[in-house]
Amino acid sequence: MTDDLATLFAYTRWADARLLDACRLVPPERYAAEVEPGWASLRSTVAHIAGATDLWVRRFLDQPAGGFVPESELATPDDAARLLAGAHDALDRLARDLSPERLAAPFTYRSIRGQVATAPLWAALRHVVNHETYHRGQAASKLRRLGVEPPLTDFLLWAIEQTPQPG
């Protein structure tokens, strides 16, 4: 399972980079504006992806994790990229040090609403990948509405790019 998590983290890093490259094509004023009335901005969605990933990493490392990095500190795709790079690096290091026993062990954390929950560590780690995938889909819809073709970020495409292709 450790290899599986390392693979999922590598895929997530790749998909995030593709998303951020597309976000850089959106003018700053459009990046920060509601895409449609009632729809959060593309920036809000990207900041949520970066902030939540960072928050989970802090939880995994037993660091203070009371809330998200404020969106105002993630005003540009490059700001989000920096926060994500640190989080991805930490996840890569964590994946290298995981034993089957640690993965199966209970992981207890406090939600941003103050609720305490416990699940196996492997489930929380996979949740980070799943959460990012979900919100990248939202960002893709917003990019399309802003006139930017969203990047393909399918797991299978990542795997194909990692695999030498015949002839």
C-alpha cells in the first residue's frame, strides 16, 4: 500500500501542476471573480485545494492545524503552487516512511468545526487525493466558463505518461 500511496501522491502533484498552468492563463481579475453569480471564484477553489492539502499535511505531521491558510495569502496560482509544493514534498516524505502497521493504525484528528474523528491512517491519506480530484473537477468547469480549455488530469493519462510506450 505504501507504493500505492506514493503513486497517488505523484499523480496528484502532476494533476495540480497541470491545473495551475491552466489557471495562469486566466487574467488575474477573472481568476478572483465569481464565475457566475453564486459560484465561488476559480481562485477560491484553487485556494481551497491548496489550503486543505496543507491542513491535512499538518495534521499528519502532528503540527498545529486549526484552519486553512487564508485565501488572501493565496491570491495567485503561483501562491497556491508554493503551498502545494511544500505539502506534496511532505506527503512524499511521509509515504517513504510508512509501514503497514502505521497505515492500519487509528489516526485521530480535529476537524475545522472542532469535531474529533478517527479513521485508519491509510484512509485519511487517500482522502487527500480524492478531495483534490473532486475540487480539480470543479476548477475545470470554472476554467471552461472562463474560456480556458481545462487540462486533462485523469489518473490513466498520468500512468500512460509514466510508461514507456511501444514503438
